[in-house]
Amino acid sequence: MTFNRYKIFTAPLLLASLAPQVYARGEITHITTELVAAIPSSYTIDGQTYEWGSGEDLILKSIEYNGKSIEYNKFKPDTVIVRRVANSRATGAPCSVFAQNLGDSHKLAPSYPPTDANGKGNCDYAKVISSEVLNLGTLDLFANAMRKNSIKNIERVDLIFSYGITTPATGLDESGHVIIEKSGNNHVQVAAIRKLDAEGNPASYGPLVMVHPSTFDDSSKIRYGIAYDPIDATFLSNENKAPQGYLKAAWSLEEPLGVAFVSVSDLGLGANETYYGISLFSADVDSTKHTLTDPTTFPLNTGANDADDGDADLIVGTAGDFTVGKPPTSSNGQPPKAVEGNSNTKDVIDIVEDNANKSSGGSGAMGIVSLLLVAGGAASRRQRRKTAITSKN
């Protein structure tokens, strides 16, 4: 297998002037990537054949921040949980993604998304979110409304280090979490998980931290940088209601990739402080109105009032220096398996909302309904080209 490694620098055209560029907090414009041969697969829906793995997976290796090259995803969460609360428009585990195409909206460069255990082609969404692959990612992650082809029921995503992750003694601004967003034009919120309950669910959080679009004009706030030239992306979704099935194309758009860095300092953490990962929230979650540990209190119509509230198209990982906790030594005296850099994977448990259970207590998120996964790993304001998808019969 041949690897092609290269560094990419892309900046918005409006910055191509004599004025010096002003970088905002968290803004990333330099990344290092690898191209790895993708895994071919295909299926047919409505007479249209989809060819995945026709090119390569674009792998993020490192970011450049504050003049330093920082490895991406050296430390991976051992647990990723996608918290779903059913609404009138979406049930089960709907999935929608963007994927790079090769000039044909049905010929996709990357491997098909990791799938869940049902064998019906549905995405293992937590793996997509926590991946190193850049030319495949989530689409409209928190959209509950308005997005005809990508409405879902996701209210929160937890990327958990079950045995703790400890911040470094120094360099707090250069250790943290990398947020990749298609086009870098949508808000998302992040918070540190400060404590887990007895069942491993987030029990308390640090402050909500907003990541702003790359065009946001306040450089004191965290915003995306444009770090990769536009790719031809096809947007694909499966059914909003169970059973979901394989992904079907809706439309295509040429868009760049935005990258932001949220440091442990941004998250309100200090030196040598242990926390348990991060959670992702839609832009309309408000800690003064909603209980962060209980996604059933979040808006179930995200996107109805402001499409950007749910439109974040995310891939998330870590970068920097941490000390990652280890499981205790097993009873047979054998050392525990390392959790650094290689997460465990288990099957999806899909629990559809039951209103009767919402008041029945339960641990963690107050008996919330969720899609639980232990895993490894709208239109753009920078729109270049938009193409409707039509089937080839």
C-alpha cells in the first residue's frame, strides 16, 4: 500500500492582501494528511448503484498550532455515546454523512462508513464522529427539523475516557480537542466532562464553549480556520425512521474543510487536572435553561428557528500531551490493556424513547433514552457548486 503524505495550507481569498493575517483562538490552517487506499464496496437503491471505496481515505495525521506540529488522535476515547431522544420526525438511529465523490455523485472516494451490528448498512455514527478520516463525516449532526434529507434525533455526543485523562503541567493552550467541520461554517458547543456516575455516564460538566464559523469577526473567540481546499462532496442519508438501511444521495456541493482547536484551558481546566473527555452540544442548548446531563431537557426542534443550530458536520479527536488513566489490574494479575491510541468497539444498543421511563429515575442522564455505542475511533456560506442528485436508471 502506498502512502502519500503532504501538508496543506489554505486561507480564505479575502486574506490575500498586504494586510497581516490575524488568527483567532483555536484557528487551524495547517494540517498534515495521508492518503490510504479505501475499501471498495457497492449496493443498489432504486436502480442506482453506489460505488464506495473508489479512491482513498484522507487521514488526518497532525495539526499545526502556535508554531508546533501536534499529533492527531494519539489518545482516543474508549467510549463514544451518541445520545438520541426520539421526536416526531426521527426515531431509531438515522445517519447522514458527507463523502468525497470522484466527479460522479454515486462514486465515492472513501470507504463506506463503519456500520452497526444489524448488517443492514446503517452507520456506526460514533465511529464516524471519532474517526481520523476527513473526506467522510457527519452531516447536520444535531438537526431535528428543517433538513428534509438529514433530520435526526441526536441531542448530545459523549467522547469519554473512562479512566480519566489528566492535563499537562504546562502547555495547557496546546493540549485539547480538534473539531473538524465541513466548510467551517456552523456553530457547535463543547464542554469538559468533569465527573462520571457509577455507570460511566457524564455526571457534571465544565462551562459550555462555543466554536464559531470561520467568518466570525471576533478573533478573541474560538473559530474554525480553513485548512483544506474544497472537495466535491455528496450528501447522503438513510431513513429518518427505523429501520434506517443504506445511505442514499440527495445532493452535492463543493466545500473546503474547517478545523478548530479547543484547548483544555478553553474548557476551564487547570494544570494536572483529571477530567473524562468532552461532550458535544448543539448551538441552541443553554445551560441556564437545560440540564446538560439530561438531553431530554434539550430542544427537540433544533434547526426550526435557526438552521445553523443543528447543521454542524463534525469529526472530533484529541491533540496534545495528556496522561491517560489505565483500568485496574485484573484479578489474575495480568496488566490491563492500554487504552491509549486504540479504542474498543462494541455493538450498538438502540433504545427508543419511552415517555413512561422519563420520570422513572435511572442513573446518569435520568433514565434518558439513547443510542449507546462503545467505539474506536446547509448549504455552505462558501458555496462554490451545488448539484442536485438524480438517479441513473
